[in-house]
Amino acid sequence: MIEVKDLSKKFDDLIVLDNVSFTVGEARLVVILGPSGTGKTVLLKTILGILPVDSGVVLFNGKSIQAAKENEIYDIRKHVGFVFQSTALFDSMNVCENIALPLVEHTKLSSRQVRDKVQEILEIVGMAGKERLYPGSLSGGMKRLVAVGRALALDPKYLFYDEPTTGLDPVMRDRIVQLIIALKKDYKKSGIVVTHDLDTAEKVGDDIYLLKKGKISKLEQIKKEVYNG
């Protein structure tokens, strides 16, 4: 599991994270809900050790990423697939090449094994038959599906989704939501979803937190407090 304990981070006098704590359990999705600019992406980057924290610790199966050596941090990150809001696909590579990139860079699989793995992933994300297309010819939603496919390439235990449904039409948004749910249910992919979309949060989240002014609170508890006046 991932344990986030008392993470704090500020930029100059701006407090972005203030003693943030939560746990990502086996085959569970934690949703961090909040409007743009509240520090959701900063939270993901601190969890992965991309940004240093002022205090607190993140444990991956009991191992602190803050105390890990550089090579150990890279090993931890191999177990995390990151789906960027911008998709971060390479325009000069087709769909197949974009998904295959982590396999080519980080494994010793043969060309045939890479092709077979990519084909398997294309089936999972619903992009079979589109492997020769380039990002420039894909819709925003299709790019998001390819980004999820690339995040799956190394068969990570965890998936981090940064605003996975932002800017998508209702049909594609539901397709992405159903894919996220299927990856958790059928493939046991735990992870974190950051979003400002309450509907998406409630559909995919096992545990939903609201990040506001650096503080994190369970959405369920907030609703109870509002209901009870």
C-alpha cells in the first residue's frame, strides 16, 4: 500500500499541503477532489519524490521514498503508471510506439514480445486497430486512452491519474471512467485520481478527499457535517 503521512509543502509563504495524510489500499482508488490551483498535482509529485517535501513521509509498502537512494526511487516509480492531463504523448511517434516506449527503455523484451504486449494493452484501453495513427489525428479522448495505455506498459501496481476526464465530451468521459473502474476491478490497479469533477470522483473513488487551503478532509465527513448543520 501507499501511506501518505503528514505531508507539508509550501512555496514561499503559500502553504499548498498542510499535514496531508491518507492511505491507498489494495485494489482501491483514492480521489483527491478540488478546483484548479489547490495543489492536487503538487501532491502527486511529492508522493513520487519529484518535488521535495518540507515535512512528512510517503511509504511504498513500508519503504520511505524520502529516505530512498536515487536508484531506489527509480525502482519505486517503475511500479507507478502516471496518466498526465496533457497526455504527454510524442507527436513523432504513432500510438504503438508511444505505448511501447517504456518497454523498449526499461525491459529486455524482444521486438515480438513488445508488439504482443502493446496489442494486449490496445485491447484493454479500446484502441485496437488504431496503433498506426499519430497523436495529431486523434481526438482528445483517444489521446487520453493512449496515455492510459502507456501508463500500463510496465504493468504497474499503482496508477496515478491527473484530471483524466477534464475537457472531454460526456460519452468519452464515461468511457474513461469505465476504464478506470475496470482497471481497478479486473486488474487490481490501486491508485490516486485527482480531479475537480465531482461526478467522476463519486463514480471511481473508494475514498474521496477534498483538498482545500492545504488541508485534506474526507468528502463523506464534510457531507455529514453539512447535513447535520
